[in-house]
Amino acid sequence: MKPELEKSLTGYGWLLGVLCIFWLTAAGCEDRRVQLAAASLVRVNDRSIMVGEFNRRFDAVSAEFPVSEETDSGIEKEMKLRLLHQLTEELILFERAEELSLAISDRELATAIKAIRVDYPEGEFEKILVEQAIVYGEWKEQLRMRLLKEKVVREDLEMSLSLTPEEVSASYEANFPDRDADKGRKLSDTDTDKKVIKLVRRQKAQDAYQTWLLDLKARYDVEINATAWEELIGS
């Protein structure tokens, strides 16, 4: 074999070797991405959020609040950590909803959708969904889940809080200063009284929410996949 040809084949073989290593590395990375996407990231009892679902949710968040390449990577990690906490909280609330036999009926969902669409001109709601590349069916199910979380908080936390006449009177003074503060002490059934009582109850629920949530978390088997999480944040 001529030296020139042998040299050419040797170089060609080296190139093939490099390409083969690159292909094997890329294939291995792709296999790992597939495996990671199917792995459970956070589990609450028998409910889980997979890494793939986390990534989809994070992509949606990133689209609304984009992080540039020049931005400190710590911001992206913080965004991912917040999402992890949010998804863990969702699983806890859904677990509690099942315990309480709570659900959102199709009728409740339709009523909520109607209330949302009424604020938009004809056809504008659908236009916004298309512009933002939002699938209506997925948006509707996300709304159902949000309504369910709100129902759990309302039924399990808000309704368990007792109100005092003094708290209602203080709310009257803060929100209806032109009315008699003593009116709240009667806890009557007028529309205004109902609004004030609802407001006070909601404010108390906000103050008690984190403690209530931590109590629920302590009752459930909550597990974070540390290996998957470290890969997600690049640790």
C-alpha cells in the first residue's frame, strides 16, 4: 500500500473513531435524558411528579419569566426550587382532597370558565390561548386543579377557623370606616356582613396556612429524589 494512501486511511480511521465516540456519547446522553424524564422527582404517598412533568412546568414558567444566558445561574436554580416546593404543595393538597372526598365537578368547572371568559370580548379569549400556544384542554385541567386546591383550603382550613366579634368589628373599621363598627358584633346575615366575615376568615387562613400545610406534610410520606434533583440543577 502506498504511504500516501495508508496515511489517508489512517486519518480516515481516526475520524471515524472520533465520530463513533461522539455518537456513543450523544446516544448515552439521550438515553439518560429519557431515563431521567421518567424518574419520580417528588412523591407524596402514592402520588408522584415525574422529572418530565417538572421540566414541562418549568418551561412554561421560563416562557413567562425568561432567564437570559448572561443572568446568574443562581436565579434559574431559585426558580426551579420554588417550582419544586409548589409541586410538592400541590401533591399534599391533592392527597388531602382525596381524604376529604373533595373534587371539582364539571358543572363547577364550567361555571368558573364562564366567569373568566365574561371579562373578554367575543373571540379574544381563544385568540390569547392561540397566541400563547396554550392547549385549551390542558388549560382547563390546570384550572380544575387550581379550583380543587382552593376548595381544600376553604373546606379544611378556612371553615375550621373560629371568628370573634372583635375581629369582625376590626375588619369593619378597616374596610368600611363609614359604617358603625359595632355592626360587626352582631354577626348578622346581610350581604355586607357575609363579605366581612369571609374576608376575616380568609385573612386568618392566610396567616395559618404555612402551619397547616406543615402539619399535613408531617402526616404524609414525602420524598424528594435527591439524585434527579441534583441533575436538574446541575450540581
